[in-house]
Amino acid sequence: MSNLFDLQGEVAVVIGATGVLGGAIAEGLAQAGAAVAVLGRNADRGGERVRVIEAAGGRAAFFAADAQSRESLVAVRTAIVATLGEPTILVNAAGGNDPKVTVTPERPFEQIALEDWQANFDLNLVGGVVLPCQVFGPPMVARGKGSIINVASASARLPLSRVVAYSASKAAVLNLTRFLAREWAGSGVRVNAITPGFFPAEQNRRLLFNADGTPTPRAQSILGHTPMKRFGEAQELVGASVFLASPKASGFVTGTDLVVDGGFLAQTI
């Protein structure tokens, strides 16, 4: 049992590891023994993430990448293989919501521009999952080993008010996760999703907290609907990530959606 969650010998690619949630996952996979490729656009944040991992005794390297560019991902994959080895774990943790596709009294649903809608889908679905899986998935299939973890959202299950494009794009992430799980199951590659509840991060902090640090009305509504009466902490996604990454712990798990939400989706009224 002591080796159930041991990731020694694994190489994990974490796209979006320069962010709060992706960064916590990257650090957790490294603590479990995986060599971690930290992918993102911000070199300063990426370098700091690598330093934190190395200071804790882990192995990591930063690779600047644009997840919405196939050419960028192909080039980065080549560099990862040369630096850390052949990837066996892929975590797709990039994404977010653009304020231009947020429904407001001044901008109802019917006034959202299609180009803005498409840009949000390009961020969360195309660059968030499709292209990374197309680039990193087939080599895993060819080698007969791999774990792909897509970070979805509680709004993928039940759409949240206002963030219509984000909710729809994350629902598509769950659907694609199940498709790829079926598609690649016979090749030894597992594809699963993690559905976080509400975790304060850069992209949603202004929606959850006022300038003085007090919760906004939206945050109060969320907490009122969350049985545990609090927001999640980024480190609380690590256990789920290590479980799904480990071939020993979750070798017969594919096509699932592991919810980490403090009970948000368990409650109605």
C-alpha cells in the first residue's frame, strides 16, 4: 500500500501550471515522485514554480507554450522528451472566463459576440483539452501507457448564472473526456476529469471578494449553496490528481469525473 501513490519514473506535463490550481497540482505530482514539465506563458511564474518544486526535492523544468498552437505544443513536447523523458501523465489545467462573455444586465445573452464566444471555447476546450490531447495523447497510445487528467468545473454539470460560455465550454470538456476514455481505453491510456467546486484563483477573485477582502454577494450565494460553507484550497486538488495519475491507484479508472467541491453539487435547496 505504501507504493500505491508513488509516481517515481513518471513524467507529468501540467499545462496551466503557472496558475494557482495547476501549480498546486504540479507541485503535488512532483512530491509524489514525478518529473514535472511546467507549461505556461509566464516565464517568471513558471521559473518560480520550478524553484518551489526543486526546493522540496522534486524535479521540474519550465517550458513556455501556447496551448492554442499545435506547432508550439509539438515543439514543446520534443523539448520535454529531451529534458525529462517521455510524458506519461498529462494534466490540462489551463482555462478561464473572459469578462466579454459574461452575461450582465447591460449585455444579455443575445448580445454576446460570436467571436468572443468562440475565443472562450478556444481557451477552455480547443487549447484547454483538444490540442494537448492530440499532441500528447497519440504517443501515449503508441507506448500503451498514460493518464490524462482534464480539469473541468462544477459549472459543467449545472450551468452557473452569468458565465454561460465558460459553463458550456467546460461541459464540452467533460463530454470529450468520456469520448477519449472510450477511444483510448484499449490502448492502456486512461482519460479522466477533475471537477473543482469554487477555488479562489486569479480569474475569479474579483468576482468572489470585494476590494476590502469581504465576500461579494455572489460569493455569499456560493457559500450558502456549499454544505462545507467554505471555498476550496488549491492543495485540496492534489490528492485527486495523484490518485488519477497513479497507474497503481486508479489503473481501472477511466472516463470518470472526480468531483472536489465541498458538496456544492450534492445540494439543491
